[in-house]
Amino acid sequence: MGIFTFIGMALLIAGICLGLGIAGDSSLLPGLSPQLKVSGTPLSDSSPKPLVSGALSFEQQDAQAQSNALIQVAKLARPAVVNISRTGTAKTPETLRSPFFDDPFFRRFFGDEFERRFETPPSPRQEGGGSGVIVSDDGFIITNNHVIENSDAIQVLLSDKRTFSAKVIGTDPKTDLALLKIEAKNLPVLPWGDSHQLQVGEIVMAVGNPFGLSQTVTMGIVSAVGRANVGIVDYEDFIQTDAAINPGNSGGALVNLQGELIGINTAIFSRSGGYMGIGFAIPSNMAKSIQASLIQHGKVVRGWLGVSIQDLTPDLQAQFDTPDTQGALVSEVMEDSPAKKGGIQRGDIIRKYDSQTVADTRHLRSLVAESVPNSPVKLEVLRDGNPREVHVTLSEMPKDVRALASTGELRGHHALSGITAESMPLGKKGVKVTKVDPESSAFRAGIREGDIILEINREAVNNADDFQRFTGKLGSKDRVLLLLQRGRSTIFFSITP
């Protein structure tokens, strides 16, 4: 009995030991996958496990790779961004000088000491500055015009702490750009990128000297492209970004993740004077063309088409039977202009400019201005609802373009009732508005005495009889397309009664 009890106990102990060994090494049981436990919770093999103690997970490795990419972009961009400081004389109103100061009797009676006491004090000195970007290894630097405006002396501080005096090659207040030159060689350069390829949501970095803190780098995304109607300069086609831009960043670089210069930081929208998440940069394509023109001509030479244009409203879209409001509506063609010679007509809707889709009038103006004079351009237009190709050769923008171009504004929609008109003098077409009922929708829309009606629904109005005949055919709910002349301007109006 004792021997059997002993053997049983031995077998029991052996079985327990064998079970523990199998649990400790599951590879002893074919087909059984091992599992790890953390705080009693099993983890499957699919969970990433570090190869060695202290190694990064796949997610951490990806984040580290992204961080390394940003570090490399910053290393490329920072040396090419400079600090610009300027000194100049503040412009102050001149003190009124009494004519008695030049009178000999007055001077003899009171003496020169009296005049010296009332001399105009010297104008105070102004100091300011911002940032700039080196765009050639021989010392050309692009910045904002407002950074160096009214300056007597300009100093450029490089990233290696060298300081140079800068010469102004040229400025362009219409785009707020300026080109400087320092006498240096083998400088670090930021290569130009193609701003037309920018996408909303793309990551960008702003480099500059905000508040005098040199070589500051901030990061954000492209919030919008083609931003116009901001009211900063004449030619606006801004890149909007939320990368932090503060005072002192003006003239600095906006770069993409390829380390390319795709914008020149120029302004912010702010109610406090500081960063509020909305910054604007001049696109690199515009800046590059301005730089080339300033180097070659010492001034900006812009292309000129010779048309007055206006945006398409939904009402005008319906009148002209276009698929959308995209493009620019030609309201006037200047005599002896490239547009006139090329066959552009009033009422044409310019949809494409050299294969680039035209968004609106601001976009077209920028595209034309960036083009080189005497260059051939292909335009795609809609004429009476039909697509056409028109080829024109641009000329240089005249100095007094305001004397030629349309300056009126589309002021609203109105009904023709309430308008009194008379024929123009012999030899002139159209009817002149002599009276507008103050209670009429026409008056509320902005029609005034002296306006000249040239067309109604694309039909020429030669005299008062034509005016009466056309208006007599209008129903109470008919929408009307009116061509109006006001001063030198001719403008289309879509009128809803």
C-alpha cells in the first residue's frame, strides 16, 4: 500500500511539473500561438513590439521622420533669410512760415535771433525694419516695399552675423515688393517654387525676424490661395496661411516642405496688432516676375490687354447664359488696344488665359500684369454662349491707364420704369437719362441723371424712339440686360424689376 502511494505521488508531481513547463514554453505544443500578458490582459502577435529594449514604435518612428524633414527644411531656409534694418527721416507737415521773416525791415527790427527761435525743428529720425530673402548667390534680396520705404540707409544682417549696406535696385508699391543688392558672393539661396502648384492644406513654414528675434521659424498650412479684395495693394493674389506671422516677419520667406520659396510674407489680419491666425504672402510666381523686371528694366513693366472688365453676378450669368460665374465679363474694349486688334468684343466672357482658368476680374488682372509685353496670349472666351479662341499680343501698360480704362462700378439692379430719357445730339448714339423718379427702383439702384443708355438686351439704342420701343415690350417680370455709359466707362447691368 505504501509503495503504491509513493508511486502515485511521484506521478502527480511529475505531471504538475510537465504542465508548468508546457505553459512556460508554448512552442512545445505545435499550433498554439504564444501570448503576452500586460496586467492580466492578453495581447495578440499583431501588436507592434520593439525589436530591442528602448526602440521606437512604428508611430513614433513616423513622427520622428516627419520631425526630421521639418528640421532639414528649416536648416535650408534659415541661412537665406536676412534681417533688414533701415533709418530714414520721418515725414512731418512743414511749419507755416510767416512772410514777415523774409522782410528786411522786420529782420532789422527784431534781429536774426527772433527767427532762430521760431525755426522749424529738424525732422526726427525713424528706424524700422523687417526681413528679406536671398534669391541669388551674388547678393540680390527680395523684401516688402513697406520695409524699406522712405529709407536713407539700409543695413542687411546675414545669418552668419555679417553686415552689409544694401542698395535699392527697384520697388513696386502696387505689389508691395522691393529688390535690394549687397556686395557679397557665394551666399545661401532659397530656390524658387511654383506657387501655382500650392494646395489648400499643404504644410508651409514661415521664416523671419518677428520683434527682432532673428531666424524664427513657424509652421502652419495654406489656408487659401488667390485671396484678393483684401485692400492692401493694387495687385492682390495672396496666399493665406495660419503660420504665425508677426511684426518683423514682413519680407520673410514662406517655404514648402521641399525647401522652396513659395511666398513673401507681407501682412496679417489683426485687431490687436499681433498674430490672429490669418497671414498673407505674395505668391512666388508674382515675386519672381517682379524681380526679373526690376533687374532688367529698373522698374516693373507690366503687360496690358486694354479692356474694362467686371465680375459675373448670378443675374449676369443668367443673362449671358454661362454655366457659372467664373471668368471676367468684358464691358469695354479700348481703341487701338491689343484686345481690339485681337478681336475681343464687348460682352465676351474671358474664361481662360493661356490655358489658366480665370476665376474673376482680379485674377485676370494679375495674370495680364505678370505677362511680358509683346508676348502672344491665347484667350478662351464665351461669346453669345459659344466658346471661341482669341489670340492677342500684349503691349506695355500705359502710364496713364486710368484715362483709358473703365473706372465706374456696378452699383446694383433696377427697373427701367421711372426713367425719362432723350436722344443724344446728332451723330451720337444712345439716350441720355434726364430724370429718374426718386421713388423708383431705378433711383434706389443708383441710376442718375446724365447716364447714357447704349443697349437694352444686347440691342443698340440709337435714340429715344428705340428706347420707347424696347421698354414698351418689357413685361412686369422681365429681366433686362442694360449697357450704360457713365463718364468714360461702359458697364453692363442685369436688371430685375
